[in-house]
Amino acid sequence: METGRPSRTALAVAALRAAHQLVDAPALFADPVALPILGPDAEARIRNDEARLRAPPARFLRASLVARSRFAEDGLAVAVAAGVDQYVVLGAGLDTFAYRNPYPDLRVFEVDHPATQAWKRSTLKAAGIVPPADVAYAAIDFERDTLADGLTRAGFDWGRRAFVAWLGVTMYLTRDAILDTLRRVATLPAGSAIVFDYSLPPDRLTEVHRATFQAMADRAAAEGEPWRSFFTPDALAADLRRLGYGAVEDVGPAELNPRYFAGRADGLVLGGVSRLVHAAVTEPSPTSHGL
């Protein structure tokens, strides 16, 4: 990301999430705020671009975006039922959960780069969306600032359990920055958890998926946001165990297509470029304190 401007990929993600509300039926991830946050002409722009949006490349990407949001919010629902009352959205972009939060006792913390966060708040204001009292904003540059400092300034309680969503971010960060964030989340009390996605390395993909990977990576690089880090499931699971996580669910198309996309007639289905992880904190990692 260039200094002083918001993430263009955040806008692209929001546009695809809004398009899902219009061009996919039934919606896997219903989001009544997805269109309003993009302004009054959002629906017209999407309708004018509908042919491209229905083509396989955009359809695969849209499926990935809505599946990861659904997966995260399904996990959040279970956590809230278990008494978790803090939800952290890392790299929030134009995520809309805080503005449709159905849980009256849940406090939402949006973490993002200062430029993207300022842009989002101006976008909300232009759309007439008033942030509720239970949302807090923590401006952090993930490569330079500590997660602990940013969240603490925003009023986050590290002594209480939390559920963390980190979607569409890890591929843009260095491995060290990713592991530092995971290490810090692992210091939360047992019963906390994080959901995040990651990209497989290109040599682990089929030829078709490798072409999709390259197109997505090239587009991100052209926007000044190159992909930097990739993981394999086995190596990532070992990293998570070392950091203090217990139960780890690592899922991809084989698990998620039957769960979320079975029986659809519109061709909405996951490809194989990225995977999702739900990692639970069992005992906080003693090596993580002080980050």
C-alpha cells in the first residue's frame, strides 16, 4: 500500500461482496450493508458489469470472499454463544459486521492501516451510516506498529477472551509479521480463537489454479500491494502448535464446497488458491508475552 492512500484491494473486495447480494442466488453471505456502504450508484455499477462478474474468474474470487466471511461469522456465532464478548477484525477494510452486529453485548474492534481506516470512516459518513457505540477503531500499520499497542489504545482487554478475524491480509505481509500477529493473539485467554486465510504457494496448485493465482497476484502487485507470503497446511499447523494454539481446523474447497455451495445452479464454487484456518487458543504461549 502506498503511504497516504487507502487500500484499493479493500474496495475491490467490498465491491465483490456487494455484487454477491445481486448476482448470486441464494446469497451464501447476506449483507444488507454491502451495497449502501459503496454509495447510491453501487447497484447500477454492478448491474453494468454483470457479464464480467458472472464469468468464471470473478465467480471463483467472489466465492472465496463470501465463503471466508461466512466461515468467520459462523465461528463468531459459536464463540459468542460461549460467552466471548470481544471481536477483533484485523485488516477490516470495508468489512460491515460492526454496522449490522446482532449481538448486543459484543464489542467490535476494527484494526487497519490509518489511511484505509480514515477512508472507510469518510465512506460511512457519506453513506449516512452512523458507527454504533460498540465499535472501536485501532489504526495500525501491521509492518511497523504492534498489535498490542494499537488494540490497547482502542480499549481492548487482553485479559478477556476474544474472537479474531483476519481475512484477506496474510498474503500481503512478511512471514515474520504474520507470525508476530499470531503469536500475540496466542497470548489471549484460553477459549479465544482466530480465523484467517492464507494462500498456497504456486507450486502446490494445479495448472488452472496457478493461472488464477498469477492473475490475482499480478493485479495486487499492479495496485502496489504485492503478495509476499505463502504457506502449506502441514508447515502452518506446526507453526500454530509452536505458538500455543490447540485445535486447528484448516479447510479448503474439498471441505467448504459441500458445506456452503452444494446444490447451487449458478456455478458459484470455490477454486483452490487459498485455504481457511480456525485456530483455538488452549493455553497462552509463554514465549509471546511482551510483543
